[in-house]
Amino acid sequence: MTNEIKRKKAISIKSVVVIIYSILVIIAFTVIIYALFNTSMYAARKEADVACSNLNNDILNIIQSSIDTTNHINKVYGDMISSRIISINDKLSRDALLINFLKNHSDYISAFAYIDAKNNLYAALYQNNMDIQVISENEMVISQKTEFFNWLILARATNKAMILPVSASYWSPAPTIKSFYPISDSNGLFVGILYIEIDLMSVYEKISSSVVSNTDVIYIIDKDTDKVIFSVNSGLPLSDASIKEYKINKQYLTYITTSENAFSSGGLIRGNYYTFKEYSHDMINWVIATSVPHRFYLDSFRENMSILMLFTVLSFTISLVLYHLLSDKLIKPLGNLVDYASDISNGNLDVRVPVFQDNEIGKLSYAFNQMTKRLKNLVSNLEKTVDERTDKLTFANEQLKESKEQLQIILNSTAEAIYGVDLDGICTFCNISCLKILGYESEDKLLGKRMHDLLFDTSKNPHSSCRIVEYIKKGHILHEDNGEFLKADGSSIYVEFHSYPQYKNNKVIGAVVTFLDISQKKSNIEQIRYLSYHDVLTGLPNRRKFEVITEQIDISNNIPYSVIYADINNLKMTNDIFGHDTGDNLIVKAAQIIKNNVNEDAFIARIGGDEFFILLSKTDYNQALSILNNIKEEIHNTKIAAIMCSISIGAETITDDKTTIEQAISNAENKMYREKVMNRKSNNTNLLKDLINTLHERSPREITHSENVSALSEKIAIAMKLSEPMVKRIKLAGYMHDIGKIVLNEAILKKDYYSDEEREQFHLHPVHGYRILNLFDDTLDIAEGVYCHHEKWDGTGYPKGLKETEIPLIARIIAVAEAYDALVNRKNDFDLSKEEALKEIKDASGISLDPYIADLFVDIM
């Protein structure tokens, strides 16, 4: 019920009253402010309009009085000249006329002239010191001023008065307005022309003096050229610049395009009021533009704003008083009623609502009191019944809790993961093993969740196809020994699970699902299966897999079918000389070369230590030979340790259904062994050469040393009158005596002095040499001599510590020859001379060297 009340709770009455009151106040204030603001702005604009219009009219009057009066002056003087009232034929009368004219009309006129019918010019003009100068010029001089002369000819031809646009004075660069007035006599004959220049600077000064405020800006603009003739308070009084260079350009364009002659621009405070008025006379088309700042016409606006603020404060005060009265009469009693109702809802049935008014609120308060009284009576009767039932319920809950805890302990004690679901697959319980296996931290991550969505990829296996839910609804047991569940981190595990339906009142209500993580078990099985069919070293199929494949091959549909049998040469020797790690490298390298030279459909198997089978479907014999040769060539060009690798290969191709795979394998194997036997001796010889060449490549000194010891050993054997075969054996043994060094680190070969560990390795080279030479038929009879060539006559040598004649003869001969060569061809120290070396040999006689052989060597040298 509480939740329902909270859900349906609306805004309080007090809040409604406050909101309505606030809205009405805001609307009222907004309407009043809007009306006052518009009225104030209208008054300000009206005041600005009147001021600007008056200023424009004053400026227009000044312009008219300076320009329009020239027509009247010209007509008066022209009539007097044409009627001969004024004589201009003699110089004195003419000069007097010109001077008097300037004196009587000196406000704006800077020059007055008369041009007679012969184009002689007589003029009076003001100088800079305001003195009047009278000058005269003939037609030749006038005609040189082309523009003036052209206007003169035009006025004479048209016999019409003309007022020209602003241009430079005839006598100076000063800007002026020029007036031409042709004169004719009573008979219509041309008499002459009156010429007047109006000083534009005088007009500017007159207009400037009429502008009272220095914030009012006046522009006189030539409408035909869009150039400013002059301006007041703009910073550029007299100008011939384009209107585009002035701030008023934008407003002027608005006037030209819209013909609107009065408008505001730029905002209430920082903006201006603009008015435009045109003046036209003959060839003059001017626009009088006036700019007046708004802020100088806002006094009435400020006054209205002050009244508005006072009214606002007064209205707000009155509204607060009204709100307070309304609150006391309506809102406060309602608030009290809400507080009491809250106490009652909290269980305080002793509270009573005071009744102050005999209205709806009072009646509501009385009804609350009656309801509280009745509720109290009901509650007092219920309390006893509730207490009794509560005790029983508490006991039952404790029993249920204890049973649930016991059940959870049992569930958590099992290694098998267990969880329960209802008919919709929603999880109802789970044990610790379930959380651990699935990787969840707490049961909250599972309880109430649809287990199918957590355990399966719903994009591939939607809930609608969930087998567990399907079997639950049918009441069947489900067992899956190779299932796959998703873990919390998104990874998957393999599981074996059972689903057992749960019944209540003979109806299925859910199921208990148990499962075990069999990922490791499955992985182990797969690993065992893989290892049982694959070679660990190369990863290729092994003999067992090869036998399975040969049983399954469909020869008839893959003819021609070729078989290649390959056997690595000298693998045992490699293992014996360099160890099985090097031999393994040789096997892996051979396997890689074979794989690189066949297509992906080929089957390759390692069926023995050094043996490989290759099965090639739809491959004829020539193709098989090409593959065979490519493999041999690449392997023969490969070097492992000190050995150039080699391989023996045989191939056979099945071309009909009569030949079995077993026969083809046997034939390929025979061809391989035949090649291996034929090349055995050359392979061994090549291997031995590879060892010697590699040793000499790693230590060039060993070449000279081997050759010297061989030659010296032969010389000693001949001196001892040994048989020719024996001499050859001793010569070969002398050349091969250090072959065991092939297994030493290259850095050790280049040293004269060794650490204890390096010395121990060095002392093993006779043993390695013995093992190597025992592998070849041609060197079996010298192996023992090489093995013992570091034994000493006194028994202090190595590796066995033999002495005197226990040491084989070959070894004793090599020892003397090697000792001498070591003395005369040292690695780092200075070599000894022959005599010094022989003396050292003589001194070692009977100690480290056989005395007979040593003395004989000294004698023959």
C-alpha cells in the first residue's frame, strides 16, 4: 500500500498554490514591464527623431542659403547688366562692380567674375588675408584650363544657368561650387556670363557652428558618386573619399536600397539614430546624413524605469502579504493535517487533529480523529493474535533456515558442480563448486538468471532450443558426456553433465543439473591421441599413422600414385660426433625441406629414426623424380654443425590397379637402400672431408699444423725404417690427430691459455677424435694413435695416463712431431729457432717424449 501511495503521490496543494501565485505575478510583471518599456522606447525614439529632423532642416537651410541664392544674385545683376543699368565697359566701373559684389555677398562667395562675348574674364576674388584682388584674363589664357573653358562654352551654347558639382577653384585647389549665368540683351544677343564660386569651407564652418553636440555626426554625400563631400565630428572634415571608408557606409546602403530615411542601429545603449535628407539643385544631388547616439535621448526611458522598479517593489510586497494571509487561512491548516496524517501512518494512533474551523478542512480533521479512534481499537485486538502467529512463524523460519543451511553444506561439500533451475531455466540455487568451475565470485551472479544465456552462446544456440529446458518439461533425464559451457570470462570448458527433473505433487517444477569440468581430461586424451599418431620431434605423422593411412588409401581414384622413401645419411655419425641435439636438428631440417618441396595434399611420415615416407596422389614417376631431386639438392646444400647433409631417396609409382601400395613401398625402399649402399663410401669420405675442412675454416692455423705434423711424422717413420703401409698410416694419423677439436667451441681454438673449465674441454679432443675415426673404415687403424697422442712418456699425459711403451707407437711419433711444430709455430709468443726447438725436444726426451724417437728426430733434423 505504501508503494502504491508513493507511486501515485502528486504535487502538494501548497506547491500548487505557490506555483499559481508565482505564475500570475510573473505574467502581471511581464505585461507591465513590456508596456512601460515600449512606451519609454517610443518616447525616446520620438525625441531622437525630432532632434535629428530639426538638425537636418538647419543644415538644409544653410546649404540652400549658400547655393540657391546664387540664382537670385545672378538674375539681379544679369538684368542690370543687360539693361545697361550697370556699365561694365570701362575698367573702373567694372572693377567697382566686382569689388562691391564680394563685399556685399562675402558669407559664402569667394570669387565673382564676368566673361564678355569675346571670352575675356574679369574677376574679383578673396586672397588668404581676406583682401580682394581684381584680375583679368583673355581667351587664350582661359582656354588653357580645359574643363572650365568647356563648361563656359556649354553655358554660352545652351544659354542656360548652371550650378556645377563640387570641384577645384579656377584659381586654386580649394573645393568650390561653380555657377554660370549667361546674359543676353533685349534683342536676345549674347552679352556675357556671370561666374560665381561658392567656398565649400565656408559652408562647412557654418554647418559645424550649427551642430551643438560633439557626438552628433553630419555627412554631406554626393549621391551620384557616393563620395563624402565633407563631414562634421567624423575626424575627416573636407574629403573626397568614398562613403565605404566611413562608419555610416552600412546605414547609407540601407537608405539607398530601402529609401527608409530614419531608423536605429547598434543597440539601445551603444547604438545611434540615423536620418537622411536629400538636396538637389541643377547638377548637385546631395544626401544629408545625421547620426545621433541613443544614450542622449534616454532620459525619459530612465525615468520610466525608475517608476517601474518602484512599482515592482511595491507589488512584490503586496503579493507577499496576500500570500501570507492565504497561507494562514488555507495552506497552514492543510500542512498541519498532513503532519498529523503522517504520524498516524507511522503508527501513532494516540494523535488527535485539532479542529479550528467549521469548513471542509475542519470536517476532514474530525473524520481523521474518528478513523484513528476506530483503528486503535482494531489494532489492540490484533496485536495479541499477531504476536502468537509471529512466534510460530519465527520458529518455523528457524527450522527452515537450519534445514537450508544443512542442505547448502551438503551441496558445498561435493566436488561436483550443482545448480537448480525452474521450468524457464532460471537458476534457483548453486553450490561452491559450480561457482569455482564457472569462475563467478558469488551466487548472486547466477541466482535469478537464465542459465542457458550464461552457459551457451545464444547467437548460435538460442534459449528456445535449450535441451536442458526441453528435457525438464518432458520430465526426462539428460546426460551429455561431451558438452561445452561458457565461463564468466567468456572462455569455454568441456563438461560432462546430468539433468534430473524435480517433482512436486507429481508435477515437474524444475531440475537439478550436475556437471564436471573435463577440459583437462579431454585435452589429455587429445594429446595422447595426437602423440600416438605423430612424431614428437618433427610433428609429422609416425609409422602408426602411416600404416592407418596406407590401409585407407583409394589407389584407383588417385592413379598415378607415387611413393618416396627417404633415409638421412650419416645420422648415427652425427649423433656420435656432435650429440643427439645436433642429430635432432638434422632430422627437423630434413623434415622441413621435404615439406617445402611437396604440395599440401602430400602425406609425409617419419617412420623411423632417419626414415621418411612421402605419398603423392595423382603424381607420375617423372614428377616424383623431380620432387626427389629437389629434396636431395636442398638437403645436400644444407650444413648442420660441421656436416654437409645428405639423404638417400627411392621412388616408385603405381600406374594401374594391379600394383598394391605395399609393393610400391617395398620397391621404393629397395631403390633407396641400393642408392645408400652405392654411395656409402663416398658419403663417408665426404663427411670426413667436411669435418677436416670445417675445422680448418674455424682455425686456419690448424691447416698448417696438421700438414706440418703429418710431414714430420712421415719423416720420423721413414727414419725408423717402418713399412710403407705403416708410414702411410702414420702420415694420415699426423694429419688427422686433432680432428677431435671439431667439437670444441671456436673461441677455445683461438686461445693459448685456458680456464680450468676450458682446459677440461680441450683435454677431451683426443677422445672426440678417437670416436670420429672409429666411425670410418679407412681410419679405424689410426684411431688408437690419435686417442693417445697427448699421453706422456712419464705417465703424466691424458686422457688415460699411459706411460712408456703402453703408449701406441703412432701416438709417440705424433707427440714428437707435434711438440716440435708447436715450438717453431707458436700462436702468440715468439717462435723458437730450429736449434732452440731441437734443444727443447732433447730436454723433453725421456720425460714427456719417447727418448728413442726424440733423439732420432734431433739427429735427422
